Amino acid sequence: MSELRDFDKLFRLDGKVALITGGSRGLGLHTATAFLRAGARKVFITARKAEGEQGIDQAVVKLNNLGTKGTAVGIPANVANTEDIQRLVNKIKETEPRLDILVANAGATWGSRFEDAPDQSSIKILDLNVRGVFNLVKLSLPLLEAAGTRRDPSRVIIVSSTAGRNVPHVGENGTIMYSVSKAAAHHLGRNLAIELGPRNITSNIVAPGFFPSKLAQGLINKLGGTDELEDANPRKRLGEPEDIAGVMILTNSEIRNGVDITVDGGMVLSAGRHSKL
């Protein structure tokens, strides 16, 4: 018989404090829900807007109505802006001395012909998807170090995309700079794994494929719609909330470090299928 230490806690987050950027909807909201249901004590979510049907306030109400012991707290912030990131971190420090989990989920994209892409779109994408993630982790470092131990490290999870692993969309609906930014996000996660691992902080990358959401729906429609993309997928479906929730809990429950986990039903192996020239 093997002695498995803390086996019952492998997929639990009891007592943990987490921050999720882009947490008011989509993958971020699915992740916040999973963390609270897995026992997290407090989950901070952030997005640029507090009000409205996509804002933080409505998400916090939904999360706090789950009936879990943990609580959700919303803090409006633009995590592409370094000063706003510092304000966010300072706000967390007002009530929490440590941060067990940091999920860098907020992202931006742009689709157009290569020659039509405005420079401002590239600036927006790189500021949020790459530079913002770098600065978020850097400024959160004292909180992450305060939480991590050799046996139970704190975690950084970068939500990237399968677009960081292949060339998914070129031509009329090209997303070249988005794809480049996500490749950079993958490699940032690997670098952080080596840099921060000795400080009891793991860093891993989750790379989703298509999950129906506000961010993805426009491109899904341009590529033939949900039915066509589901038919092309080896699993014959797109991502569902439970898929991302399960992977996020799994990533927090293991000693993994520097690993990227693809969540797309194997579609990334069909290189080029998504491109429409």
C-alpha cells in the first residue's frame, strides 16, 4: 500500500485566496465558480467595468449566491495599465497578507486582414496579453511569496490560447498579433516557472480552444458557426464551463511547473483547419 499524503485535499482549495483577472464573465467566471465550490476562502475578481451585464458587480452577486463558505470580492482594474495593477494589488493587501493563486485570464484580440490591422490594436493586445501579465505577476510577488511553501507552493496560472501553439487564423479574419501574443504568454509562463519555482511559486499555462463566449463568438460565426466547428472537432463539441473548471482545479492540485495544458478536444492537432484564406 502506498501512503498518499493529503489525498483527500488533492482537489480542494480550502482556505485559499485567489485573484482572477477578467473574472466577470466567460472563462474567468467559470474559474471563480470552480474555486469557490472547491473551498476557496476568498476569490478576488477584476475587470475594467463594475456596472452592466458584463461588469464585476453582477458576477460578484452570482458568485456569492452559490451558497459556498467562501466569498467573492470585485475590484475594477485595467490590468494592461501598470498603475492600475499596483492599485489592485494594494487593494488586496488591505485585507489579505497573502495570495495563494493568481490567474491571469484577461485578454484582448483583433481580427482583420494583415494589411488592415491598425497599430493601436497591436499595442492593446501586447499590453494586456503579455506586458500586463508580466507586471501583474511581478507586482503580486510579495503576496505570492508570503503564501507559498515547499510542500504547498502558491500558483500562477496564465490563461493563453491554442493560438499560441499553431497558426489558426490568417487572411481576411487574421488574428496574427493575438497569436503572437499568446505564444509569448506561453513562453512567459515557462520563464516564470524557472524564475519563481525556487521561491515556492509554480507557473503553468492553460491553453483553451473555442469556448462560446463574447470574445470568441464573432470569430466562431465567421468560421462557419458553432455547428461547423463542432463537427470539425475530434470530440464533436466545443468547450463547456465544466472543462475549464476541471482543468483549473487540476492545475492547482499538482506539483506541475512550466506545463502548458491544452483544452480543445484535440483540435490543435488539426493544424490549419481554422484558417480561412
